[in-house]
Amino acid sequence: MLLSSDQPERLAEWYATAFESEVQTTPGEPGYRVVELDGFYLMFDQRDDVSGANPGGARAILNVEVDDPTATAARLDGLGARWVSPLEDRDGSCFGTLQDPDGNWLQILRLSDEQEAAMGGPGSACSGFAVRDLDETERFYRDVLGMRVLRYPMGLLGIRINRQTTVLAYPKPDHQPADFTILNLPVGDLPAAVDDLTANGVELLRYDGFDYDDRGIVAGNGRGPDIAWFRDPSGNVISVLAARA
């Protein structure tokens, strides 16, 4: 989406602060500012025929799904948000509509797990893996790994790695875990992620032939990312690895 403004730098910084992102510039287009929202790009530019506030913000409303609407609303309040419709809970889903500094209307929202699951499974290609028990799997990926877990009507779990990536978990009573890694999770701070795992009772795996630090992390040393492995309750091997800068 492209938002034109007579102060594009200010508007881009406002959105970056509100959604904990960063302002980028577009190579070859120095007049553009870009803010990425989980794979969706907001672009900001300056035009001679655009100035002042948007007189008709209700006509086009930008909707942004957020993980924590209350925390996002608090950041927006700190930015002096002008709420059109304050954040409210509607049967487990949260919605709130406000104006940005140029008068454009913005809605933050988070659908309830039930509504999200009722919309069906992932809309793009995804991977899946077997587990012994759906309940223990849901608790582990939600409570230990901090992911959103959806219960689809057909008896599957949708594990939301992020808002772009969902993997499916399905029950298999005679499940035998593979001896290879089935899921790799990039993280911004690998030592902190490993500390969180061990604090939650997760035991890291150590394979022969690797050098580990005190935490159980293997250094990539320029040949690959720093990485650590563990198992989920079904014995499936998962890794956390240092995200590419």
C-alpha cells in the first residue's frame, strides 16, 4: 500500500513505532520510505498534489492484524492516537479504529482462535507432521514456544509460526518420530531463546561430532547459522537457529 503525505518521513516513523518495525529506503527510489508489517509493505512518498490531512479517511481503511492488541493500542496512545472507535472485545475478537497523523483510518485487530480456525486451513503451501497427542502438542507449542495454535474442525492443529507461516500437526497413535529435524525456527536472539527453553524444562539435544557451548549451541562459524536442537512431546526434533541479519 502506498500512502502519500507532505511529511512522509514523519508518517513512516509513526507506523514503524506503532508496529515495532523499522523505516527502510527503497534502492533507486530515495524518495520512498518503506515499513514492513510481516511481509506486507507500506510505502510512503511525497506528491505535489497531496497536502494536509486526509478528508475522507473512512473510505479506505488499512487493517493490521496484531498479536497483542492491548500492547499495540498502548503504543498508539503514546503516539497521541485519535481513536475513531476505541479497542473493544467482540466475542473474543478485538478491533479498534483510529486515525494516523495524516487522517488516514487504521484498524488494528485480532480474531479469536475460533473465528480464525473457522476460516479454514492455510491458504498457501505448508508442511505438516505427525504427533502422538493433540492436547499435549497444543500445550507445548502454545505455552512453551509461545505460538498461536488453532484447532481446525477436521481434527488438525494449525501451529502459527508467524502470521505468514502455519504448519499442520495431525494425530497418529502409532507415531514414531523421525531421526532428522522436522522444523527449524529462526530467532533474533538465540542465547535468550535457548535460556527460555531450558527455563521451561526443555532439554537440548547433543549430537556426536559437534562442538557445543555451555548452553548447548553449535556455532556456525561462517558455514551456517548458530543452532540448537530439542524435541517436542512427541519426540519430533526441532531446532532454533540464529536468524539471518
